[in-house]
Amino acid sequence: MTTKVHLACDGQGRPLAILVTPGQRHDSVCSRPLLERIRVPRTGPGRPRCRPDHVIADKVYNSRGFRAYLRRRGIAHTIPEKSDQQRHRYNRGRQGGRPPVFDRHMGPVPEWWTPLSPAPPGAG
């Protein structure tokens, strides 16, 4: 039986929150509960700080849901993308993987032409 220790630290390496999970649990599942455990007491009166200014995480935490969660809470983040996701986005191309527009009478539409651009020279 194994366990994993998930740790949220500040910029100087001081622990802010800790979470212990079973070893077979995926790391990205624990990201939200770990961030929600952060409580930094204020020097004066007031509630403790619960939202970090910036999150730096490993590739394991690179998921659409976690990034959306951070954006929703207004937390800046630096999380590297996995190489297969970069490659997939590159393969989709500029149009997001959509095939080029095709008109049976005219053939493929040139890349420089957009519906709002003026007609090409000589197109009458």
C-alpha cells in the first residue's frame, strides 16, 4: 500500500497546505482540494487569504478543467503543456482541424480570401 503527499508551497518553499492520498489516485484529481486547503493568516484582523496570486504546477496538472478552475478564481498560472497536446494542436492547424472550404463550382477557396475581403483582381 502506497501513499502520495501533495504539498502547496509559497515562493520561498514554506508549506501552505498538505494533502495525503492513496498511491493509485491520479495527481490532477487532488489539485482543487489542495488549493482549497490554503489558509494564510493575515497580520492584522480579517479573514485568512485563500487565493494564491500565482500557481506554478507540473505537467500532471495540465487539464482543461483545472485551468478553467484557476481562471474562474482569478488565479494566474504557469503550467507546461504536454508534448502530445502541443502536437495535436499543431496538427489541427490554423482552422482548428476543420477542412478547407470547398465550393463544387469554384474549387477550393484560396487561403487569402475571406468573406469580408474584396473580390480578387480580375474576378469581375
